[in-house]
Amino acid sequence: MPINKEKLDLRAEVAKNRPDFKRPESWRYKRLETTWRKPKGIDNHQRKQKSRGRPGLVKVGYGGPKIARGLHPSGYTDNLVHNITDLEKLNPKTDGVRLGHSVGTKKRKEIVIKSIEKKFKIFNARVSERASKS
């Protein structure tokens, strides 16, 4: 059972009522992806929210609950770690670890070993078997 289950359930409940925001006219032209782009045309019906059949616009009111922001789907908070001192500031019961992109293999291995000892949840360990043998 994930920690912060109530917060995750609340986020899922809010997301269920959120519309699927589609790019204007993406259903009309195959070359346009459906990923959201803000309509900017001066006569655009979706931007003006003129007709009822058009998809809605992205607005601030559709955001998720404040208490669930920054949570990983596992329920832990997502924290970026670049060295072992960053790791020591965190709490293993509530915080998860995401290793920084620029961290090299040797330092990554040290951080992973230390975080396993402290029982942290690691989101992107990516330590190969070859690196662990050396």
C-alpha cells in the first residue's frame, strides 16, 4: 500500500473530472498532433469559447490539489539528489530519491548503496551489473 494514499486518491478523483484538452482543429487535420497548444488566432472559436461543441481551454482552476503536488505515483515526494549530503537531508519514510542526470557512474553507485542502507525508495537507479562488479 503506497504512503499518502488519501492524497493520491484525491488527485485521481480531481483528474477524473478534468477534460481532455486537445489542440484546436487536431481532429480535422491528420498532420496535427492532439497535444495541447494554446489557440492564438484572433477569430479562433475555441479561444473565444464561442461554441459549446469545442473543447475547453487549459485554466488555473483545473489544477490538481495542492497537498498532492510533487508526489510520485508511489506516494513518496520526488527529490533530486546529486551527492550524499543531499541524501542526508531527506527522510526515508516520506521522501523518494531521483538521481541527477549529471551524476557519474561511480558517484551514482555510492549514492545508491547509501540510499539502500537507509531504505530510500529510488526512482531511477540505473546501475548496471558491470559497474557493481568493479
